[in-house]
Amino acid sequence: MKINELLLVDGIALNETAASKDAAIDKLIGLLDKEGCISDKAAFKEGILARESHTSTAIGGGIAIPHAKVDAVKKAGIAAMTVPSGVDYQAPDHKPSDLFFMIAAPVSGSDLHLQALQRLAALLMVPGFKEKLMGAKDKQEFLQLITEQEAEKFPKESAEQAHADKTVPETAPKEQSPESSKYRVLAVTACPTGIAHTFMAAENLEQKGKQMGIPVKVETNGADGTKNELTPEEIAACDGIIIAADKDVETSRFDGKPVLFTSVTAGINKGEELIQSVVDGKVPVYHSTGAKADVSSDLSNDSIGHQIYKQLMNGVSHMLPFVTGGGILIALAFLIDSANGITGGPNFGSTTAVAKFFKTVGGFAFNMMLPVLSGYIAMAIADRPGLAVGFVGGILAMNGSTFVDPAGGKISAGFLGALLSGFIGGYLVRFLQKAFKKLPKSLDGIKPVLLYPLIG
């Protein structure tokens, strides 16, 4: 899927004015609404503001890419707007933003749109391209500039290839020969939604590496999964690793290697500085403790609220497929019974064999959302040792189990109970990890499989 399939003429506004960040957001949402991309403007704005509350989606250089992946999106789409006078969008370089792209991504369905969004992220990192867009005389020229730049950057890909290989991000480097595959610097990029900033950071790090004559390979943790994954051989041979991420990523594989933790925004704006730090040997050696390393922002520690946000999002992102999949199956069960003339009653949705099957499977999937939410929150806090404790806590919350009534079943603790069990279980295991550091090394093998889950 190409960018001009998501960005339409109706979704472009040139030479606009906006008195504030909120006003710019409202105008961009209006453009997406014109394109027929969203079903509820208020709900979509909540998603945009939730992402902005984490970190501003302004990347510096006058560019901002607000985005959201929420249920209010009917179909994937992009809106674009230029504001020559600029808007204070809390950019990392403290300069006004004058070029905006707002991305609307659906929660479920095909991931074809992700390819176009990743391409857009890569195009915006091309030197001089932003200035061309700002100089466009009309909407048609603006869209034509994007189409031409896309064709220039990805000349070999046809529409048929795009559909056949829809899950491969365009920012991934081409296959290299064994002689040229020795990367001096490796990197991992990730942002909470995995739509734009993940791939812009990857593109910038790769470009800066080429300019510096230093081979760089970047693994992306995007909305369509992990791509361009780093191999054990590459990790062993490299000088160091850059983790440019605003969410937790797997770091135990980097044990004993120099690892630089920073934000995804720094990956976009400080690529050369980060690579040079690794090459100069100024990065400390990372030693895995069994817990996920905290991802820092601008080379400083996250606030407590930022850490809690990332841990919560880890649980929610893993929970959503169970909610959507289970909910759709249950809805199909109701639809089948309705088609057979059944409109209500205590057994509605399970009066026919097929409907009962869908409702049962959907119910199982739906009920898994609380243990999954709790388990992956705990895992974000304490890595794999926290997973079992979090899952069990989520099941206890789902069943409403208490010390007085362990069997439960009367009142479920629900979503709030699963949240609490995930955080309590995760931090309990993290405490155990620190407390057990003094135990003999001969016990290291039984800590994650016996001590942590049993005591937790």
C-alpha cells in the first residue's frame, strides 16, 4: 500500500493558521473526518491526547506526527497540514512545528496500511524533502511531491510486491553479503504505538551510520511486530547497541555488551551523537539482572509516572487481541441465533450448535484478557520471572478470590483488580530479584523457575 492511498487531496490543508497545539489537533482531526477515516472525533482526539501525554509527537525540525491507534478509526488514513507561522508543539528542539501529518490507525484488521505509514516516516527523514513540501503551491503539488519521493526512495517495489510482502517494513536495510554484514553498531527502536517514530528513528540511525562510514543495523519493534531482528552473531560481533525506545524491549540478550539507553526521539534527532558514543567506547557495559532495563529519556532516568505508563501499555497492548477476537466471536454467536429467528432469552447466542461454539470460544478468549493484562504488566516490571505471578494474580482477580473465599466466583475484581495484581506482582518479583542477589550463584538456575514464582 502506498502513501497516496491513505493521504487524499481532501486530507491536505496548506498555509493554515493555528493558535495552539489543541487547535492544530482539531484541524487535523477535521481533515481525517473529511476523508471518512474516523467514526467518533471526540474518541479519536482522546487517543491523540493520550499519546501526547506520554511525549510530544513533535520530532524537531518543524515536523510533528500526532497519531493514534484506537477503536474510533474506521479505516487507516493520513491528514497533512502546513502552518507557516508555526505552532508550539513542545518539540525537543524547542522550535515551532509547521509541518503536520496526523495518522489514524485501526486497532484491528489488515496491517497493509502500516507499510505506507512506515514509508512516510522514512521519507520525512530525507534531507530537503520537508522544505519541498512547505513550498508546495497547492494540494495536488503537495501530494505529487510525496508520490515522486516515494517512487525515488523505493524504486524497485511494485504494487504487486507490496501486497505480496506486506509485512516487511521499508526501513529495513537490504540483504548484505557475508563480508559486509559485520555491523559495528546495532540498534533497537520502539515507541508506544509503533507507527511512526519507531521507523523514523531507524531511518535516521541508518542514514547517519552511512554518512559516518559505520555499518549500522536497526531492529524495529513496530505495530506489525519485530522486524529486522538482531541475530546472536551480530550482537556478539558489534561494538555496542543503542536502545532508542519509549517502551520496554527485551534486553537480556545484550548482557555483557555496551548498551546505550535513550528515547526514540533522541534516535530521530541525535543519531550521529549516539553512534559516536558507542564507537568511542563511552557507553557502559550492560549486565542483565533478569528484569527489563528502564528505557531512559534524553539520557536521563524516566519519571515514575512514565515508567508506570509504559508498564501499563505493555499489558494493554497484549490484552487487546483477546478483547477484539473474543468480542467478535461472541457477536457472531448472537448474529447466528438472530438469523435463526431467536431474539432473546437466557440462552441467546448458544441455542444452535454453531452459535454455542462461537460463544464458548469467544467467552474463553474474552475471559483471558484480565490474566493477560496482569501478566504482561508484571512482565514489563520484572521481565519473565514476573509473568507467572502476574498471570495467577489476574486469574484471582477474574474469579474474585479472597483469603476468606479462595474459590471466589461471587464478585470479580475486574479490570481494576487485574491492574493492581499486575503492578503488585511485578514489583514484588523485582524486590525478590534484588533481595536474592546475595544468594550463591549456584542457585541462579532455580530463581526464575522456583523461587520467584513460588514466593510471588
